[in-house]
Amino acid sequence: MSYSPHVVHVRALFRQSLRTAFDWSSSREGFRQSAIHIRYLFEEHRNLHNPKRLQEVIKDTEAKLAQFAHPEPYRYPTSPFGSKYERNLPVPDHVVNKGLGDYHDPAITYGKFERNFVNVD
């Protein structure tokens, strides 16, 4: 199903407004109140059909988003520049192919241990 570019743009503005509100909120309850208010503001102009007025409302919304942008927006930990981004990298190919040199696996030296819930051979 295809949507008009206007609908796609308004949805993106709505999502960005919610993300900005989430950045500024200190609790879920505070964010929920902000989300309800944002939804009310968008619903006010839902049935607006005048193209000039629509452009004015969209420009005002974009200006408000720029004004209220958080200096340090929330980033999910595993997203780029998040606190856990690339923390658990895969082993490089040269280590897989050639090994670690003088490193000896403790499991080979001391034997494998058994956990209560897994029988390791």
C-alpha cells in the first residue's frame, strides 16, 4: 500500500516529536503525558485540507522540533555511538586461521568444567 509523500512526512514529524519528548522526559509517566499532548496537537490539524495552511503547520512543527531538540538525545545501547556499540566484536579472521600463538586454552590444560544444567563433553 502506497501513501502520499505528505502522509509519510507528517508521520515522520510525529515520530520525531515523540522521540524528542522522550529525550526530555525523566520518567515514563512524564513521557506519556507529553505523548498525549503531542497526539492532541497533531489531531487538531488532522482534517486540514488547505495546502497553504498545511505548509504553515508543517513549517511550525519543524521549527518547534528544532527549538526543542535535546543536546544529548537518547541512544539505544546497541545502536551506533551507544554505550554497547561494537563491544562484542567477532574474532578476527587471522586469529581464527592462525591461532593466538603461545596461548593455551585453559579447558585443554585443566579440563572442561560441568555446569549443573549442561553436561559438557
